[in-house]
Amino acid sequence: MKPVAVVILNWNGAKLLQEYLPSVCAETADTLADVIVADNGSTDNSLDVLREEFPAVRVLSFAENYGFAEGYNRAISQLQEYRYIVLLNSDVAVGKGWLQPLYEYAEQHPDVAALQPKIRAYREPEYFEYAGACGGYLDCNGYAYCRGRVFDTVERDNGQYNEVTEVAWASGAALFVRTELYMQAGGLDASFFAHMEEIDLCWRLRLMGYRIMAVPRGEVYHYGGASLDNASPRKLYLNYRNNLLMMYKNLPANIRSWRIFRRKLYDGISAVKYLVSGRTDYVKAVWDAHRDYNKMKNQYHTQPAENRLNDLPQGRVNIILDYFLRGKKKYSDLHI
């Protein structure tokens, strides 16, 4: 039995499969892992492409689109015989030997629940990729940033972040996780539908006492925005809503109200900025996100006793002040 399943969630992505799946099949050691595509109710010719062009790839076929979170949950629930699962986006090409360093590190460090490789941009591979770069953190207000990417500033990869390091979250573009712990943690939160769900999962794994690591010796190349444009109001809505939900469910009750109040103030400032720039669709996205957060938060009935938002030094940074007021545009500029 192979220890790893590399699972690619697909929805109407026949062209993506044809472009990116060949590298995954070629560079994933077949003695180490099986490559599996979980199809989320595609209505294009994805299943025909898989059957005709990738007969060695195992296919899990769902009758409808369950979204990123629930789609993976349903797939992984059928793959619990594998010791490890890799959640790999359908728009990711992989580098030579990409999986071996992740597997070896997990085998040698049983206190590590999840890992990610270095993620470079597919179109500009000399740069890190926005969604994950070289490992992610949350600042004191819950804003996500990465080694190699702070807000819209993405760094060139000059080997400056090549050391293995503990992070607060690993990117869902290429998330290596222990299957048993994934199931114990409850998997990805299906209420999120998409975006921020891997950060939420990593937060819960850390609350269980495990570490999250970035292992840059493994490298992948992410196109990014293939399923939802980075500038989409829909993506902005999901990120704002899900970030608030994530903070509500994972922060201790004694600090939660103040942290979320402060975060809402920052969100309000961003909405004013969008209004001044004429992006009324973005203003509506922020408004809708806050409205729906207030409706959805009551589904979460337990809060942890421990604060894991600020336990890493990177979690005590105020990235808004550093980036916009102090001009610290790169991770390496931050005083951590």
C-alpha cells in the first residue's frame, strides 16, 4: 500500500487537467503515491479526458459541485487507507522530486500535522506565487501573509526563504496532511465553500497540539486564480466572510469580541477606500461578507481555551500598519 494519495479536485477543468496533470503524473514517484482526481460534478468533457488521456489516474466522480471544502472532505473520506493526503490544486505543475522531501519530513517529525512545499508562480517561476508562497502566517488582526508575499507585493525567489520553518498555515494549493489528523480535526469547513478553509484547518490542527511546516526543498508551480479571478468581488466576499468566521470559531471567548471588532474596523476602512476608488462592487462584497458572517457565526458553539493566533512571533505583527504606514512591503522587512 502506498503511503500518499495526491488528490486533485476538478470542476469543469478539462483544459487544466490536460496542461497540469502530465507533470504531476510524471514527477510523482509511483512507488510513493497514487494520483487521484476527484471530479466535482463536471459538465464539460473532464471525465472523457481522464479516461482517454490519463487511464492510470484513479477517478472519484461526484454527482454535483460540492465546492472546494466539501469536495475534498468527500474525497478524503473515501481514501483513509492512505497515511497522507496531498490536496493539490488542478492548476499546479510540480517540480522534480517535489513530494519526497515532504514525505520524509513528515515521517521524521510525528508532531507535524501538515506541510507545504515552496510555491512559485507558474507564469513567472522566478517569483513566489500569491497563494502560499513559502509558508503562511496570520497577523494580530487575522490578516494572512506569507514568506515571500505580503498583500499584493510578491517577492522574487532568490533562495532567501529556503530554510524549513514552522508556519501558521500551509497553502491549500499544495497541502500535505496526515489523513488521520485531517479526519480528527473535522476536515475543511464546508460552510466556507472556498477560500481560507485551509488556514482554518491548520489553525484547528495547531489547537490540537501539532505543528505546521514549510519545506522548501519541494517545489510546485501554481497558476493561481484559475477557478476564481483574484480580483473577483466574489473572492473578496468569501475571504472577508470566511476570515471573520475563522476568527470567531478559533479564538478564545475572552479575546474574541475585541479582536473581531478591531478586524471589522479595518474592513470598514478598506470599504471606504473601495468606495473612493469607485469600486462599489467591492463595497457591496464587504457589506455582504459582514452581513452573512453575522448570520453564520451562530452555527459554531465551542471556542478553544488557548490563543494560537499570536503564539508565533509572526502573529504579533500588525501587517496593516507595517505595510501601508511603515512601508514594509516584504516579509524580510518585518521586525520579527
